[in-house]
Amino acid sequence: MGGVGSASSPTARELVAAGELSLSEGAWDRARERFEAALAQEMSPEGLDGLARALWWLGRPAEAIDARVRAHALFRSTGDVARAVRIALWLVHEYSAVHGNEPAADGWLARAEHLLTDRDYVPERGYLDLAKAERCLDPAVAAGHAEAALMLARRLADPDLELAALSRLGLVQITLGQVDEGLGHLDQAMAAATGEDAVTFEAVAQTCCSLVLACDLAGDDDRVRQWSKVMEGYVHRHNELPLLTFCPTCEADLLSSGVETEAELVHALAELASTGQRSRCVDPAVRLSQLRMAQGRIEEAEEVLLGYGGSPTAVRADAVIRLARGEAAAAVALLDRQLSLISRSGLLAVPLLALLAEAKLVNGDNGGAGATAAELESIAAQTGNARVAAVAAAAAGRVALDAEAPEAIELLGRGAELFGRLRMPYEEARTRLELAKALRSREGVLAVVEAQSALKAFERLGARNESDRAAALLRDLGVRGRTGPKDVALLTVREQEVLTLLAQGLTNREIGSRLFLSAKTIEHHVGAILRKLGVKTRTEAATVRARGNE
């Protein structure tokens, strides 16, 4: 290469522009290299800010903060107040959410507000409102800040600000108990984000993070499953963009297969332990515990949850473990205590009340379980919420089943139908399995049909524990549920194509080349194949396919 500015050597400004292009393409490492090359020639706020963004995507938040602090000072010195404010507000979030450094977050918030004196109708004013909403202890006041940001975003036609405002407003509404409204705003934000409205990938990624956190608060795991399908399409359209690497929990929830999810979560826990940082949304320990419970690994689920308490999801996970261990009284106590911290008549209480009803049944308290089911029915009647109506019907049905009451069949059937309409496959399958138990002594043929339906759904979802329960019930009914690995027919057309090439001994990269897909996409498909077939290795999967061709 020639000297700086020669025909063969790009200038610092050209390298910064190339780095920005790499960021817009999701090529984080290439962006980092270009910004570093630019800064080696000339120290500039644009180069430092670009480098910080690349480092953030690459999972190096401490280095990103250092670069952005330096960029902030340079933007201030050049009079670029808008970019200085953006950086200050980014630092507010990073210091608070990831590092738990509240004094630093407060300091940067005050600095940003000072810089915005006499600047009202600019996007940065909206981001300031969102920062205040995030740090506000009063959810009603926080909602006001989020609504102000949303109004400004729409007045300025700023899509990224609108996504951020919709997400924050949705989260605040959920904490206020306005769950349907909150989730509706998150759905709108996700639709805009995955519909290519966002200007930056950061806006899309933060919207995903907000969705995962919102669904965790609301106990709506099925919503995450539904959006994960949309996100897979978005990522594929952008050349398998590594969009969620900044938050391992989001990546595990929205983009990973069952096999990959566990590795992602274990890695995330190790990273947090080594750096002393906080999780950006749902703690990966809770997700890993839930995953291992679904796999029937109770001791490991309990072990990973030690030291992670307080959040509603952590309490629910702990209660599920207690129930599996036969410690129903402890589960009831945990859930009652958590419910005492929130309104029992609000939508946020629904997932806790549903689990409490089950715990009381296991504890032999049918009357108490009936009273809890009645609380759910009251919330359903007051809100007109279809999801709560389904939960309430299923809970009342379980109480009736426990008491051997004839209305169990009607209640469980109604719950299963409602869950089906709402496209909540896991809850529908659980309720159909209970319905099969209720039908066992009266309608044996229908009991088999419902149990088989539940088994197929659990196997598609990779819910191993529940699959085993459904298979056991089918055996009790005199029907073979399953023996050994599952059927290749469970696979999608694409997964069967991947399995065919896998059985030929091809690597993920070689399979991807044949199917014109990336190795990462093939990795996702292989994980799904192993999960659906109930096997652990590629060799076992190939054997299942060979048996299917016999």
C-alpha cells in the first residue's frame, strides 16, 4: 500500500465510511478492523463511535464503553451535541442494565439532560424520555415518559425512536398490569422491526430483547415461540445476520434450536460470572433451569437456579422444581409469597395463580385449588381476556378431575379448544393430556385420540418430560405411544433434506453448499432434527433415517 491518501491507501474518512457500511451489513469484525485502521491514521469521534458499536456487537461491552466515552468528549468539542447526547443516553443504559452502576448511570442521564437544554423537538429528547422511563420507579410516571417519546417519534417520523418507545411503553404497561395493551405495543414494535422499518440493526435487536423480557413478565412463552419464526425469516433475509449475539438469552429464545440453546445459555452464564455483568433481559440461569426441567434433569435444573431468585420467572421455575420433587407445600409457600408482592386480581398474577392451583392439588388441597381457579375465572370475567379464560378453564378442569367430577371433561375440553385458537401449542397439549385422563374411564377411544394428539405436540416442541407422560398414559390405555427414537415424518421437508445429506456423512458446511444455505442455518436444522427424533448424535439420526427407508 502507498502513503496515506494515495490511490492505493484509503484515507481515515474513507475507512470510517467503510466501517459504517460493514455495520449496516452486520459484518461486525470487518467493521472493527476498518474503524481501528481509521483511528490508527486519525483520532476522530466518528471512528471511536463506530468502533464502540462494533465492539458492542462482538460482546466486548467494557471496551465499547471506553471508546464511546472518548467519542462523547470529541463530539462535544466539535459542537455535535446530538451525537454527544445519543452516546450519553447509551451509557445510561449500559451502566445501569449491564454493570449495575447506578451512580454512573445517573450522572450520564443528568449530563444528557443538560446538553438538551432549549432543544425540544429533536429525536434525542425522545431518547431522554425513554431513559427516564427506564430508570423511573413509578410505572405510571414511566408510562408518561414513554408516551411522550412515542408522540415525538411519530411527529418526527423517526422509525428507530418509535420502535424504542413502543417497546418501553409495552414493558411499562405490563408492570402496571395492562398486559394485553403492553404485549400489543411489543407486537407492533416487532412487526415494524422485522418488516424492515428500522434504520439500524441495534433498534431491531433492542426490540427483540424487550419482547423476551415482556413475555417473561407476562408468562407468555408461546408469544416468543411465534415471533421466533418471524425472526428466523428476518435473519435469513439478511444473510444469516448474527443479530442477537449481544444478548445470549434473546439468541437462545428466538434463534436457537433445543440443542444449541443449552450451549448458548451455559456460555452466557460463564460469561456473566467472569465479567460480573448483569443479564440484559431474562437471566440465562432461569432459562437454563427451565430447559433442564423440560428434559427431566431435575437435579441440574435445581443446581443452576441456586442464587437466582426474586423475579417472577425464577419463582415459577423454583416452584416447578419443588413440585417435581414432591415438595408441594414449599411450592405453595413460594407462590403465595410472590403473589403478595403484586395484585392478585391483575393479569400479571395469572401464570402464578395457574401454577398455584396445580401446587395445591398436588398438596392435597382441592378446596384451596378450587378457590385459586375461581380467582382466575374472576380475572377472566373482568378482563375479557381469551388467554386468561383458557387458563381459568384448564385450572377449573384440573380441580374437577382431581375431585372426579363429571364437569372435568367439559372444562378441559373448553380450555384445550381455547388454547388451540390462541395458538398456544404447549398449553393446549398439556390440557389435552389432562382431558385424556378425564376421558379414560368413559370414552376410551377419545382418550387415546387426545393422548396421541398431546404426544405429537410435545415431541414437536421438544418437551421430553411431557412426551414421556403422554406415552405412559397411552401405554396404560393399551396403545403403544412410542418405542425408541421418533418418526422421521415429524421433520419438515427441509429437515428431511438435511437429514438425507447428513446420513451421507457430509459436514454442515458441505450440506449448506448443496442446499445453498449457510453452515449456521444447517446447524439450526440439525439441532431441530436431533430434538424431534429424540436422539443425541448425528449417527443416531442417520440410523433412524435408515430404519425409515427399510
